[in-house]
Amino acid sequence: MILQHDHDAPAGVLAEWAGARGWTLEVVRHDRGETAPPSLAGFDRLVSLGSACHAGDNAVPWQDEERRTLRLAADEQVPVLG
């Protein structure tokens, strides 16, 4: 699963690399208000893409959802790349 934060910062080369290996990527668009599922069962990994926003800025609308998803990945032992 890919967490995308900004409309102009997609997975890009990472998506191309994964596609060349036949991997299917599910992208959750925080910039569109999308949320990750309540469980990450079935996902091999979680990738959190970059953003122009500061990680500690609580005024960012998707920040709580990002933290929830990262905690979920830790709880369910899903590897994270960010």
C-alpha cells in the first residue's frame, strides 16, 4: 500500500519499478481524503511518500490518518518504507 499526500507527488519511479515486477499497488490518496482500511492484512508492506508538509504539523488534515495507519502497520508487523 502506498500513502500519497500531495497531488503532485505520486509514487512515480517506485510505481514503475513495482509494475515491472508484476506487483499491484493500492494507493491511498490522503490529499483526496481517502483513508487506509482498518487492517493491513494482505499487504506485504506500507510505503509513505513524501510531502511538503512538516510531519509534526497537526494542522495538516490527513496527519491523524497517517499516524493511525503507521501505528496499525507497527501493530500488525507490516514493514514500512518512508
